[in-house]
Amino acid sequence: MKLSNNIFDNIFLALFVHLFGYAIFQINQIIGSSICLMSVIYMIICILKRARYSLRVNKLAGVLIITYLFLDFTCVILQSYLRGEPIWEVGEINSFMSYHFVVNNAYLAYVLPFCFLLDTKNFTLRGYCKYAYLATIAAFFVVAITAIAEGISTERLFIYDIHRLLSTLIPSITLYVTFYGKKVRLACICLIAFALLYAIFGARRGMSLTYTIMIVLMIYFRVYRQSRRKRMYQCLFLIGCVAIYFTPKDLENLVPNNELTEKILNKGMLDNRSGIEDGFFDDMFNSDDILFGRGINGTYTTYVEQNGKFIFVSRKALETGYWYMWLIGGGLFVNIYVILLIYSGVKGILKGKNSVVQFMGCTILLSVAELYPYGLPTFSPKYFLIYMGVILCNQKLFLFMDDETIRKKLALDEA
């Protein structure tokens, strides 16, 4: 991987390569971990050689970002080395390396937010546009290989490794599909449609809704910047959002009654969170860790049913992303994160004078909503775009540009 003169091109390349390295890791650990390690080393070298640092945002956003980064480092990262059992297997170098350089929702996910400190004076999306399309093509091959390797069948319509790749990649290419050039890349559209159908067949309620909202946003912003009848499209957009929100819960009345749809609906309507979350609330909110969490290796005690009896177990995972971030970083950490994203997203939508910043504002708010289904931060192009979007939504330079100026500034027509 060759170093570019633009640090952001290098970071996007490293993140896309790591994303596919992690997907390959599920099939072949040696090859996948080698790709991930090389991408992280490449990114570190790029930052050391090319990076410039400057936090060019308003005072409120600046205070929120610095506070969040401080809590991120002390409560989530540092605390995990000072208390409790390590998240990796003690004495296993491969496990240690995996959690630090391969797994994209472990340590790397909470190092990535420090990109807030990068100077965005020369920020462009040139490299992003190049790699987003290549990543789309590569995704079809990885999905096919994973499906063959894991044995997809009518009895097993959903493979988690495929879902994990798509759920990270699809949000990463939405900005590309929405704003790059006048033509819509067919491969990207096909991948997005496939991801939506795959989420529906896998009964992933939150992800199905997320993909649907993304598609609405892409259609709206592509039409919005090509038409002068903006008010009409704004009304249609609002009607679409309301229609999605008030979709009937009794889906049995809307789909054919057969064995496949019955399986999907039964799985989709299953509530598998309540009991576990009740145990988390009892444990977390009656402890001294409520404010500062338990680190990325933190656990909680809850009860599960086994052979008709309830037993207490120690768990690390939570179905709801918001509560998981509370577990590892505490109430201050997760709520400052949410406040920062909501403040930035709303500001981008209401004060942005161009569709790129407005789109980023919508994407930022959507990432907040995703914290309910699961939606944890990851080391990925998706969250790098979100963090850069936070900076753009809080800089007057980008907020007040018109569409033509910001497209030139971000090199959206040069990829």
C-alpha cells in the first residue's frame, strides 16, 4: 500500500482493507489477521508521517469531544488493563493480538475516535470514493466465499459473519452512492438491496429499519440536489419517514402465510433482551461503576433460564449497544457520546447550507438510533465518516458552503 500525500486517503484505504481482513479472518484466521495487522501498521505509519493536528470546532463541541476522548481513554481503554480479567486469553499471544489489532469492535474501535484531533483543513473524500466502489465489488466475493465456507441453506438463511460485514460496509458506501457523480453505480445499489433482503430474511429488525432509512435518505438527497422543487420533496421525505415509523406491527397481515415467512416473523418478534437487561440493571445500577463503567473487559451478573430453572451467570455482551457502552465506559462516557452526536447531527441538518453536511447530519443521528438495536462503534470506514461528519457539522467553513463549493472542496467529482 503506497503512501498518499493526503492522510485521509491513507486512512480510508487502511480501514477498508481492515474491514475485509476481518471478514476473511472468520474464514482463515492466519490470512485475515495478517491483513488486519498490515492495515493497522500502515495506518500508524501514515499518521506518524502525514498527520497534522487541530480541533477546529466551536467551543461546546470542543468541550464535548475532549471530555469524550478523556473518558474513552481512561474508562474504556486504560481501566481494562488495571482491573478484572483481560478480555483476551491470558498467555495466548494470538488472542492478545486479535483483540488489539483484528477485532473491529474491541480496542481499535475506541482508539479510532482520536481522529477527531486530525486537522481537517485538507480533508477530502477522493480516496473514500475510490475505495468504496472497489469494496463493493470485493464484498460480493467475500459474501460468496463465506456462504460456501459456512454452508448456507434454506434451513440456515442467515450467517452472522455476512451480516457483520454488510452492516459495516453498507453505511460506508451510502455517501458514495448519494453524491459521487451523476450516475448511480449498479453494483452498489445491488449490494444495498441484497443487504436489506438479507437482514429481513435474518429477522434483524433494527438493521432492516436502518437499511430502509438509508435508502430513503439516498433517494431524497439525490433528488433534492437535482430538483428545484425542494419543498415538495421535503414533504415526501417526511411522509416516508412517518410511514416507516408507523408500519403496522401485525406483519402477518401484510405477508403471505407460509413456512418461510412464519419463521422470519417468529424470530423477528422474539423478545430475547428483557430478562438479561433486567439482570444488567440490577447489577450495574446498584454498584459504584455506574458513572465510570468497568472497562472494555467489563462483565455483569444476570440470570438465564436453564432446564426450567434460573441461574446466575457472568456475561460481557449486551443486545443493546447503548447499555453495552454504559457497561464498559459508564454513564458519563455514553451520554456525552450521545449528546455530542445529537448536537452535531441536528446542527448539520438545521444550519448546513449544503446537502453533503445535511446528509452527514442525518447519518450521525441514525448512528445514535442504531444504539438501541446494537450499533456499537467499530474500527471501520463507517465510523470514521461519522467522526469526520461531527467535525464538518461543527465547522463554519463546511456548514456555510453551497453544494458546488463543498463538492470541489471534498473532491467528490475527482475520484
